Amino acid sequence: MSVETQKETLGFQTEVKQLLHLMIHSLYSNKEIFLRELISNASDAVDKLRFEALAKPELLEGGADLKIRVSFDKDAKTVTLEDNGIGMNRDDVITHLGTIAKSGTADFMKNLSGDQKKDSHLIGQFGVGFYSAFIVADKVDVYSRRAGTPASEGVHWSSKGEGEFEVATIDKPERGTRIVLHLKAGEDEFADGWRLRNIIKKYSDHIALPIELPKDVAPAEGEEAPAAEWETVNRASALWTRPRTEVKDEEYQEFYKHIAHDFENPLAWSHNKVEGKLEYNSLLYVPGRAPFDLYQREAPRGLKLYVQRVFVMDQAESFLPLYLRFIKGVVDSNDLSLNVSREILQKDPIIDSMKTALTKRVLDMLEKLAKNEPEQYKGFWKNFGQVMKEGPAEDFANKEKIAGLLRFASTHGTDGEQIVGLADYLARAKEGQDKIYYLTGETYAQVKNSPHLEVFRKKGIEVLLLTDRIDEWLMSYLSEFDGKSFVDVARGDLDLGKLDSEEDKKAAEEVAKSKEGLVERLKTALGDSVAEVRVSHRLTDSPAILAIGEQDLGLQMRQILEASGQKVPDSKPIFEFNPSHPLIEKLDGEQSEERFGDLSHILFDQAALAAGESLKDPAAYVTRLNKLLVELSA
Ligand code: ADP
């Protein structure tokens, strides 16, 4: 081994230490994935070199035979992976193999419970990458040199995975990275050609470059075996270029794990070859679950972009809208130039038409999933429903299609689960119902018992119950679905249209007329607190209700705006009372104006409470109520 200089010992970032600890204890049942993770990294490193070499061919240093080699030494109990990819310099090694760059990692780590079964799932979602080497090794040596730097700028990284690592400068004639795993006692089964070959076939067959194993004899450590003694064990062709019919489900699944850094299978995929004006291949996946950083602004998103089989960039964001940021995949274009940049991608009209087509592919894939695998779709909605709800605002052209994919809780006995699609809703609509009714609120418990639903319950009309924070905002972008408009049942003067018979309407008008006096008295009593007072025909059990003006902001939107520090225009509610409720009848007959005032204010405050609002003057409410209680018991 060559001379080591500038040796130093450094500590891992806290998160790495936590990850290492948890990983070793929770991934023990699936140890072999370490090889998949390291091969995945090596393949990425080769992809990067190939791309950089387009502009700087000298990076290839005369060796364009790109590959990954895996070897082993039974006696020394080592497994060695070697790639001739881009390599790392000293700084790269210190940052990449000593820290975790993903934002939100510290928070993520806090959520781990120490429960091994549960955590192994969580860690899988996080993606352990390089550090998985420590599942099977108690010491890992990494020898690397960044392509294009002198042989004397090689670096040796070494660690036992226990809190610190060493780095030293070495001579490394070949560019790229060699990783030597010193297997833990009891893990020497991996120092075996047959075993390694099987693992590679199982997990890494889809890797587009050759993965070689020594043919018969294992070379001694550090000694290169003659080329003739190596053989390629994987298929070594780009999976997305193969015809759909020839790719097995397992291959699609493993490929997904490689590009998505996910341990679990995807929910669905869509593989397409487009020919004609534009030519490209795309392979898009719906993940099985949400990544831990789905809501982090700076979290990576986008597709892996290839141009004529050459990897060009990760996280190409311009191919899909933001609300589909959870989609993973590859797009390989024949039309783009190899030196395309992110800036160009943002402006290129080719990208626009690809984006339109890819967006449609994803929506079609989701439609198919919803139709054919409703149970799976439920899972999808749990994970990504919130993000899909951003769709109608962002993607005007596909509004109707996205609306069809939305799922809501409803009065149709969903128990708060978001499982009702708009098409189901309309299929169940009453005769003559030409509206889609919904109610928004803070929690399911609150909306489910809202007095606003009384008339709907009586008439057996389904109402969608919307309790996600973004729902009211979402609904401001949805005006109709399948030609039927949406109606917020807490808003304006509820008109049930054909659902009310002529007799009902006539009767309601007569009642309203007979209560004109009461309306006036209430207006005087409630004064500034209300915008209007009117007779309600949506109540059966409750005495009164507060309706929101047609143009006013609802409670959710008000809270969102207030939380973001914006000034929200003060809007007054409409006080609607139930003329046949005994309390209202009592109120109507009340002679004392003072008592009439107290009672009206109590009814008003109760209606606000039932709508989930907080009272402006809770103390006054309590005083009035207690006054009445005292009178009652006197
Ligand atoms: P991830 O691959 O998810 O970024 P890893 O922990 O697996 O996370 O790797 C961290 C980083 O280390 C990689 O992003 C890459 O920059 C670098 N790296 C790992 N393996 C290699 C390799 N074989 N050649 C070059 N760089 C590598």
C-alpha cells in the first residue's frame, strides 16, 4: 500500500452516528441490500463521469471502458467494489461520507423510536446509501480519486463506523472509487462468488453498465486480475430502452429502488416510448409511500434526465408540475442537446410539450390505479392526497381530471376517511340534484355534527366534509365537476333548487313573512355583530346558525391568512334562525327587551361555537347564560 500523508481523524455528524447505530440494529434481516446500495452509488458515479467527459474528454484519462467490479477474498474476509467513475477528492469524501446532506434529517431522526421493525421501514424510506456498508462490515476502507486530478491526490477514508473516520492522502493511479468491506464475524458468507452473483442478479440486473465478477479465482487484495478473468454478470442495458413486454415486474421494482433510493416497491409505473415529432422514453413511478421530506421546500424532486442514453442530470424539475413532485422516474430524450442546462430546460418549448404529455401520463396512471386497485389508491391518497390537492390551482388545463382523482370524507358514512370521489358522489346524487354540496371545517367531529347539515340529513342528500387545512383554498379553484357546480352549504342563502318542492318553497315564504317582526327585533338586538338576520330553511334541530356571506372568507382561509401575518378583512356572519324551534318560539313571545337581548346573544354565540369559532367575548356569554340559569332555578 502506498504512503499515507496528511492523515487526520474526524468525527461523523451526529445524524450519521444515529443512522449508523439504528441501521445496524434494524436492517439485520435484509443485510444483502448493502451491495445494491453500493452498486447504485458506483453506477451514479460512472453516469456523472460520462456526462462530465462530454465537455472534458480528458477526464476519461484514456479509459472509457466504464464498469463496476466486485471481488472478494475468502481468507481475508473482504468484499471489494471498484468503479472507474467520477471519484472523490479529499473534501468530497469528508462531506459525502461524513455527513448527511438531506434537509430535515435531524427531525427525521427524532421520529425514530428505537422500535426495530418500525424503524427499519422508516430508514428504508430515508435511504441509507453508502452507510449500509456497515450492516455487514466492521471496517470500511474507501480509496478514491476524482477524475482529472493527479494520481498523488488520491484519498483513503477508513472507519469502523463507530463515531469517527480517518482520511489520508494517498497515491491512486486509477481514477474512481474502490471500497473494501472487512466483513464482520459471521458475515463471511458474502465473500463468495456464487452469493455475490445472486445478489447482483437479484437487485442490480437493471444497472446499465457492466458489473463484473472474477471468473474463477479471486485476485488477492489490491492486485488486479487479468481482464480475461472477469465476466459480466448483469444484463447491462438501460432498462427504459427495452420493450415493455420484455421487462419483468421485479426488474421495474428494483430499478425504482435504485433511482428513488427507496427500499420499498412502487405502487404503479408507466413506461412509454414516444416517437414522432418528439422522441423520448419515459418511465414514471408512483412511490408506495411519502418520503419524509415531501413538504420540505428544498427537498429534491424531479426526474432523472438522460439524453440519448447518457445521464445528464438528477432532479430535472421542469418535466412535471409541483403537485406531482412525488413522482420518480427517468426521461431519456433524443431531441435535447447533451449540454442542456437547468436554465435551458426552464425555457425550452420541447420541455413544455414533454411536460404536458408526462403530466397526462401520470394522471392517467393514477386514474387507472383508482379504477383497478381502489385499495391501493386509498393508500396513495393517504400519502399524497394533500399534495394532489395543490393540483387544481397549479394546473388549470387538467383541473377536471385532477378533480376526478380527489377523495373526500362525506356524510355517506365514511367515518372521516377520505374515500369518496366526485364521480361516486354524483352517481349517488338525488334526482334533480345538480350541485355538489360540501362543508369545510376544522375537524371531522365538528363538521359531522354541524347544524348546516340538518336539512341535508332530512332530505338524504350527501355532503362532502372537508377538514384539511388547504380544503377551502382548494375549493376556491374548483367551480364545477362534470358540469355540476360546487356549493358550500355554510355559505350564502342556501338554495336547494329542484330538491325543494314548490310547496316547500311556498311554505317557506309564508313562514318568512310571518316572522318579519322577529327578524327586525333580532337585528336591533344583535346590532353590529351580524350582517343580516333571516329565517332559515336549512335547520331542523338547531335553533340558529351562522352563514358566511357569498363573497366572504371562510374560517380556514381566515386562519391561514392570519397565521401568515396578513390583515384579514373583518366580515360579519348572517344569523339564520329556525322558526319552528321551541327556543325561537319562546324568544318571539318574550316581552322583556332585556331578556330578549340576552337570549339572542346567547343563540348567536352558540351558533358561533357550533361552527367551530371562538367567541369574541366569552365572558359575556358565560355571564348571560348564568343569569338565565339563576332565573330558571329561582
Ligand atoms: P446518496 O447516494 O443518497 O447521495 P450516499 O450516502 O449513498 O447517499 O452517498 C453519499 C454521496 O457520496 C453520494 O451522493 C456521492 O456524492 C458520494 N459517493 C458515494 N459513493 C460513491 C462512488 N462510488 N463514487 C463517487 N462518489 C460516491
